Amino acid sequence: MAVGPATWIAQRTAARLWGLTRVRWPDGIDLLTPVGKKCALNGVVHHRSAVIPTTDLTARRSVPVTTPARTIVDCLPFIRPDRLGKVVDQARRELGMTTKDLAACMGRLDHGGGRLIVPLRAVLADRIRQYGAGDSDRELWVLGILLDGGLPVPSQQHHIVVEGRDRFADFAYPEWKIVLEFQGYWEHVENRSRYDDDADRNGGLAADGWTVIPVTSRTEQGHLVARVARAIARCAA
């Protein structure tokens, strides 16, 4: 209230508000604001970020606060590695956080695979591994392969305007203009219009400089990881 709008409880204070007691106790009241906002209050630890999407924000007992997923990602420096899996499982069990929520948040904040993100990638991959290629949630299967391979977390259902049309890629690394698209066999065999539309979209992406990497249920996992790694290395050079 003292700082004004566009202010949220965050980091270790948010962890306490969510009941995530395995996160180290805060040194003060952690507040998150956009870059450019000033806060000089005794007992307040002010954090600024240029990445504060509405999907990372909510309220707890009417208090504006970061979501459990954003809270965990922001608190990585303050969670012992042997406790990280328990923190994630508690948030899933008690707070309704899903693996998709956590993966999506990591994708927004993990630009280039920062060192602090690495332990969380392993924890998340362990929990995604239960899904198989034939599962209805194929995106989790692909995501698990990428995380197991030590790759940065991609953006899921990433919005791209292609030749004036709104398109959504299954996975994308927008900073390197790389797209991964899962291609279901029966979806294309039995749906000619879907087949033509996907080909048209991929052609537009290629013309705009995007690298499109197709994925099927029979794509060999090691090959997929190697292809994405090569594409990232080439685009980052």
C-alpha cells in the first residue's frame, strides 16, 4: 500500500505467504515492481524486473503476490538443492501448481540457460518423465526431452505473426528464431487442410528467417536434442 500500484509481494516473502517453508527465511519484506519504480522503505527489499507478465501474478488473502511458479523460480538462490524437489512437490500438491505452469515460467525467465536454473530443469524433467510419447499431453513429453538434454526451457504456444496471420508454435526459442512443431501422423493423414496449413505456415516462418524443427512420436530423443543444440549454436554465433 505504501509503494502504490504495480507492486507485488515476491521472492522469499512470497514463499512464506504461500507456505513454502523450505525456502530460506527472508531478510525483509520482498517487493517486486517494474523497472523504473522507486521504493525506499525501512525493512523492505526492493526487486525490479523487466519481465512481469500477468500470468506470473495473482493474489493470496487479497495480497498481490507472484504465483507459486514465479516464486519458486525467483527463490532458486535461496533453496538448498536437496530441498528443491520437495518445494516443487509441495506447490503442486497444496497450491495447484502444475508442471506446465513451472515450465512456462522457466521459459519466460531462462534466457540462455542460466546456472541457477539448471537444478530446477533437472527436478522438472524428473516429474515430466512419467508422460510417454503416446500420452494425450505430447507437449510435456517433448519438453521433458529438451530439459533432460540440458537445453534452455522453450516458450510454449508462442505467438508469432507470419505473413500477417496470428500463429502459435508448439515450442519456440524466440531469441534465436527457432521453432519446434510436433507433427501427429493421423492429424495430417486424415486432415488435408491441416497438412496444407501447416506447410504454408512453416514456409512463411522459413522465409522470415526462422528455423523450423519438426518432431514426431518416433523422433529419436538424442537426435532432437542434438538438432536443437546445433541450431542454437548456429543462431547464437
